[in-house]
Amino acid sequence: MNTTPNSNRKHIAIYGKANAGKSSLMNRFFNSKVVLVSETKGTTTDPVLKPMELIPVGPVVFIDTAGIDDISELGKLRVNKTLEILKRTDIAIYVMDINDIDLTYYDKMKSEFKRFNIPHILVFNKIDIISEENLFLLKDKFKEAVFISSETKEGYNNLIDVLIKKVGETEEDLPIIGDLLPYNSKVILVVPIDSEAPKGRLILPQVQCIRDCLDNGIKSYVVRDTELESALEDVKDVDLVITDSQAFKKVDKIVPKNINLTSFSMLFARQKGDLKEFLYGANKVEDLNENSKILICESCSHNVSHEDIGRVKIPKLLNKHVGFNLSYEYRVGHDFPEDIEKYDLIIHCGACMINRKTVLNRVRLCNEKNVPITNYGVLIAYLNGILDRAKSIF
């Protein structure tokens, strides 16, 4: 993987009515025609995601969305997709045609931005086709807004400056390991090679952990579970062992109790979500009964094998723990239901393929509807009776 994955980028979404100039602004950001621009309403149908480096803040992903004022039957579906993007938006840009100032739609979207805790920038576009007198009056009325022309690029540099400032004000992502261990620490990463392991490469959480170790001057040693015992003999004064969740029980027996042990999934539970809520959710397993429904959320799509952690291993382990077969449903990627009240427990993957904002919004919804939520690593550690050990590093 040669570029930062979208899941690790700040998501900047462009909203507004049809023909306000959202797609033109998107093209201006990239200085090329990355999305189709037309006078015909509804040109943008599905959201368009495009990553870039926003200097000096780093990697971001821009999202162009469909107009929020499309009331046709097909348009309603487009608008719903646009509103779904709110759940993963870190910063919103609301574009308004300076010759079509419609505060009704803007106020509705402001309420949505507030609901999802999204900072936003109001942008008036097409200032090249308005008189200087009217432009002066609008600037006086909307003092916090940015005034631009996507056509002539006037005001564009000012928008970039405001956007960079907004990104800088957003919450910094936690390191995966870097704030848990001091410089020059030693970490062993246990990577089992089974039918679930992709041929010829490591999975994203493993790669990101290695990179985080490199960024923070932590020495990392990567081994299979079958070589872990000899690795512990070779590497002295190990500070932490990180294992794939599904090898937790085996690794726990090998690693001496004086060495910290956790999983990739638990590290991502802290970095991408809310570890406190996930720990609480794991303990709610004891409240499950024969009629309980479980929702398992996977952030990536993949074919299912007999060793699949979410669809095979966790259900088997959980059924054994409670003593009966539970009912399971599955959702993949950004497909997360609103009617979660029907579930007694939600089990989330490590979320390496979706951004932190998405996971936190899911946790928030679970809190609002009083539905416990946990994640793969936390739950597996709990079911194997080693949760106390696995969380001691945090």
C-alpha cells in the first residue's frame, strides 16, 4: 500500500443545493476535472470520494455530494445517500449560489452538522456574476462566510486558508501504540498465517501498527504464532506483545505474565472508537438470552471461509459461552441500520477500513438507543477470560 488509506484521512464533504457549484469547487481543489460538471440538475448522483494531500495538514479525502433539494423519487434516494455521508464527515463545506440564497436548506443542514458535531464552512460561490455593491452587502451580512468563484478562482486561496485552520482545530487522531510505550521499546507482533491471511501481504491493521512503531521509534518484531515462543527467547526485555484476536487464547498461554499482551483489534478499539463503551458492551454478554439478536458489523467486504472471525469464530465462541445458539445479522462497510433497538448487542470489527468519525457516530447512536456495543478484540478477550490482562496496557 503506497498511499494513506481513506480510513486514516480527515473527511471533508461538500454539501449544498443542485447547481450551487459543488462539483466545480471539487474540481478546483484538484485542479482537474475529477467530477462531471453540468448545468443539468442531478449530474452528481452517488457521492464521489477523492483523496489528496492538503499541505500542510496532510492526507484528507474530499467528498462531492448530490444536491439536497432534489424532490423527485430518484432524487430522494440521492439525498438520502448525501445525508448518510454526514456520519463520516469531519468537516463540512456548504456551498451556496450567490444568486440563489436559500437559507431554508442551509438552516436544515446546519442542524444536521450540529447533530453530528461537524464544524462547517459556509461558502458563497459565483461571485464573478454579482455586482460589487451586492457582494459588499452580503459580506457584511455573512461575516463568517467565504466568498469565491470556482470559475475565476477568486477567493479560492482564502477558502484553503480557512479550511486548513478548520482541519487543524479538529481532534487529533490517537497513535496506535506510540503514546503507550516510550521511545526504544520492544514490541512483538504476532501474525498467524491461516486461510484468512491474504496471500503475499499483511492486513491493514498489522501494517499500520508496524508504521506507528516506526514513527515513534519503537522496535517491532513480526512473527507467526508458531514462532512466538522462540522469539521471546531471542528478544529480551519485550515491552508488549500484540496478537491477532483469534490467536488470543493460544498467545496468552505462551507470553509470560510479566509481559503486557493485547490485540490489534483492541488497539484499534481505542484509536478508532470508544474503548470504555466497548468494555461495557462486552460485559453485557451476561444479559443475553435465547431470544437475543446480535448485529455484527464488518468494515470491509470479503469472501467467507471456515476460519472467518466475524461470521464463524465469534458466533461459535459466543454461543459456547452463553450455552445456546444466538441469532446473528451482518452489515458491511457503511451500511449501519438506524433501527438498532431490535438488537441486544452490536459487535464491531476493528474498523481499519472506516474512519473514526463513523465509529464514534455509531457508538453515539447506540448510547442514544441504549444498545450495548463492543468490538472483536474486546469481546474475544472477554470470552477467553483474559480481558483484564489485555486491557492493562491502556
